[in-house]
Amino acid sequence: MSEPLRIGLAGLGTVGVGVIRLIETNHALLSARAGRELQVVAVSARDRSRDRGIDLSAYGWEDDMAALASRDDVDVVVELVGGSDGPALELANAALEAGKPLVTANKAMIAHHGLALAEKAEARDVALKFEAAVAGGIPVVKGLREGTSANALERIYGILNGTCNYILSTMEDTGADFAEVLAEAQAKGYAEADPTFDIEGVDAAHKLAILAAIGFGARLDFDSVRATGITQVKAADIAQADTLGYVIRLIAMTDVEQGSDGAPALLQRVRPCLVPKAHPLASVDGPTNAVVAEGNFSGRLLFQGAGAGEGPTASAVVADLIDIARDEVGAPFSIPVARLTAMAPTEPGHRMERTYLRFTVADRPGVLAEITAAMRDAGVSIESLIQQGRPDEGREVLVAMVTHEGPERSVSEALKLLEGSESLTAPPLVLPILPA
């Protein structure tokens, strides 16, 4: 058997500790599959004295995590610190510049700096691996980079944030409203103390940008991802969706179309959608992730599993280490950075879709006529309209409608006509309906 693969690991939070436990527990199995022993030799974290529930005495310690990259006894660096910049990026650059492979679970760093890091890895012919950065333990990066490599992918979409999925599916099961379920998710550890990145769609946007680059050979363009979160979804919307035969899920979607200039244009969008109950994504509940890839020969493929947590994420990190132990390098984004295509963001106004619209309005005569007139003037055809109850006089009511299929821009134009209306007491909620 070859010499051990010696690992320097930065970050001893939940995932870092999980990586060490996994390597210790499955040591013989990993050695057999990798063809060599996986051996953690040095670690680094902010607090050396913290009790993490594992024995770290066998490992070298570096207070400066960037020093892991320069140790003679480290063959590969694992970055599990997090954050798009700062120490994580410093360590990543140091490792690659030293000609050492890098494994990371850091989706923000890859989304913002992945191209520059990939260029360094390619220049030195070392691996840059980030399976754990997208969808936790689901092998979707490898699945797209290798499993679908014979296909021209037509669309990639799915549920990429477990926190949002837990909140929405719990609202669905209990009838509770958003704020109540968010507090419960924080208490259970499914949501951070500051959940902004999750509930506003930023976390899913990071992951989507990475999948778009791998799936379509596009240059990473996180700034062009349009993200809308779930904070405006009410229990009443969940109930109405159920009545109509749908569930609400935060869907990240990307595809490529021909732009007006004939060049490819890239759609990257994260937004809550109504998902038909017969669709594979409708049954994905709790803190689970799922990704659908549609290939021109493979058809629809579904990747589903735990999107976060110690075990699943550690599993993805160690799977990358096994690839490195086998001397598998390859272009981080499927094809070399120099051959990735810079794609302009698409303008989706012409795209056809059905839409669920919910208005919070003052309970007074003429409001419904005002809304329907705006829809008529913008060319939006209404399929069904529901006024959700009538509370005590003078309070707000909810008016919901489903449109027939039509161009996105028509709905946008209708909402512009209603801007500034005294009848609307809150911004409208717009939820596209995902085709079955």
C-alpha cells in the first residue's frame, strides 16, 4: 500500500469533528477504498482549549491555520472554517500556492472566489474539491461533473437550503406561521441565531452558482443570481396551496437560453414556488435537500438526501479526500477555467408561467375591482380568485389568485400599476407555479 495521505484540517466545529470521527471509525474501510491510509496529522481552530468531545492529543496544532499549508508533513489541506474571505481564503490560497490539494465545504468562498482558486489549482496540477459545499452529503457535484458528463444539461433545479425546507414543511404540517416556526428551528439547531443567509435565499444562491458553473460550463457569476427568500410566506398561503394541490418550497433553478444577441444567457434564480404534489420535490420535507438535473439523453435525475449536519457533510469531505488519495485531479468545474463561458444573465420577462399572487388589502369596497383592473390592463388572465375570509370590519384581508400561463413581464407590469395603492397594506407575494 502507498504512503499515507497526510491531512491538515482547519476548523474543528461540527463538521471538522465529524471528519475526524469518520476517519477514525471507518479507518480500515477508507484505506481499502483509497488504496492508502487517510491520516490526520495537524489541526487548527480558534480556541485550543475548547472541549470538542474528541481526543486531539495525537495531532499537531497550529494557532495560525495558514501554517498548515507550509508543514512538510501535510499533503492535503481541508478548510472547514467558513466565510467567503478572511482566514478561510488565506488558507485556501496558501495551500494551492504551495502545490497542495485543497478540500473545502465553503460554498460562499467557492461562489465568490472559485474561479481564482481553480486557476491556481490547475496551474499547479493539484485538486480543488468542494463536494460538501453543495447539498451536504448528497454527491451532486460529483454527479454533475462525472455522472452526467455525457449529457447536455437542460435545467438544474432543486431544494438547496434545509433550513427553509424545514420551516416551510413544518408550517405545512402544523399550520403555524413563519415567525413561530423559525424560532422553533433556531431552538432545534436547524437555523442560525442570525438566519438571514438562509431565509433570504443567499445560501441557496451560493450553491446554485456553483452548480450552474459545473452543469453548463459557465463562468461563476454569483452576483447575477436573483434571490428571494421565504419571509413573506404566511400560513394562509401554505393552506391555500394545499387546497389547490400544491406545496410551497424554496426552489433554486438555473438553465441556459439563447440571448437576443445569439450568445448563451444564464438564468440563476432562487424563489419560493408552488410545487405540484405529484412532483418529486413536493415530498421533500424537513431539513432535506434535493436536486433535479435534466439531461438531453439521461432525462430527469433526482439527487436527494441530508443537506447538512455532521455526518452527511463529513462524508462528502472524506469522499473528496479518497479521490485525492487515488490521485484523481480533474478540472474543478468540469472543464478548465480558461474554457468556461462568460454568460450574460438572462432577462426572464418573456418566459411563460402560471403564478400564485397574494395581496394583503384593506377591507373596504372597490379593492378587488382595483386589483383585477390592474391585471386586465397588464394582460394577465386570472384562472381563479379567492378572498380568504372576512375578519372584523376595518381589518386586513387576504386576496389570492392564480393566473393562467402568461409571460412573467405581464405580472410585473400589473404589480407596477398597483404600486402606491392605498388599498394594499403590504407588498404582494408572488409565487410562480413549478410545472409538473
